[in-house]
Amino acid sequence: QVLRLDYARTELSGLNLGVVPVFLLEFSGARGGERNRRNTEHLLAVTRLHDMVVWPIWCDGATVGELWRAQDERFGIDEPDVTFLPYWEEPPAETDAPEVLVSGYRRPGLGMLVVSNFLGHEERTVTVRPNGAVLGFERAFTAADLLTGEPIAVEAGTLRLDLPEGRARFVVLTEE
């Protein structure tokens, strides 16, 4: 692990400074390197966990673009009523795996979870229990994969997610 979470929270996140941080993904610099989907997804698992914007250069730009489009179209990430919910404060969800961290965003009637297996060195299936109070929900909710729009089953207020090794799943919650 090259990027430590405490460093990301204090030095790279703009929450403590009031600025919008832009993270430059440099896989072996301008001369090439592993600018593939897997490496880009790995760094998105930590940058989105900390509400960092990624400059899609020297990485797999298509992967970054897919996430940006989905956040805009399925959640409205750029709307003025969006609030970031960091994992190190009152997290928007709990999981049954301590290595899996969850940050999120809320808007009236909507939530978006960043369920990150950034620390994990293996694929895993986790149970995720969204915190309705933190998300601003007063009623039950439905869930869908942010990138595909596919519905995710919600049973007794929990979701089961398969997480790839070192990467994240992005989930949109809609209050019923």
C-alpha cells in the first residue's frame, strides 16, 4: 500500500482546508506504465473514499469517465445540496469486514455509498448496513449499482456486495 489512509485524510482531502483537491494519477509518469483499468479502479477506491477529484491523465481515462458520468446521471454529484459523509466521522454505513471502509454522499431522498476494499488483498463478499439517520432517510430505501444501474437486493435494511480485491463498489440508495 503506497498511499496511507491517514495521509489521504489529512494531506489530500480538502475537507480540512476548504479547497477541492485534484489528484493526479501517474502510473509511471508521462512515459507509460500500467495505465490499465484495474490500477485506475484501485486508486478510485481510495480517492472517492476521501472525496477527491481525479485528473484523468496518465491513467485509464475511460474508467474515470464512466464513474463521473454515472455519478452525474444517477446521483447528481455536482448539485449544491450534496453533502460528503466521510468514513472517519459518523460513517453512512457499517460492514461486517473491518478492512472495508464506507464513505458516502447524501442529497434529499438519495444516498451514494463508496464501499471500498482498498485495504483488502482479496475479493470478499460483505454485508453493508446503511445508516438511514446519517443519510437523512426516514423510510426504507432501494439500492442500485451506480455504474450499471442494476438493482441490488435490500433485505432487512442490508445489502450483500461482492467486492473485487483492492477496489470499490459504488451504490445509489433511493428513499421510498
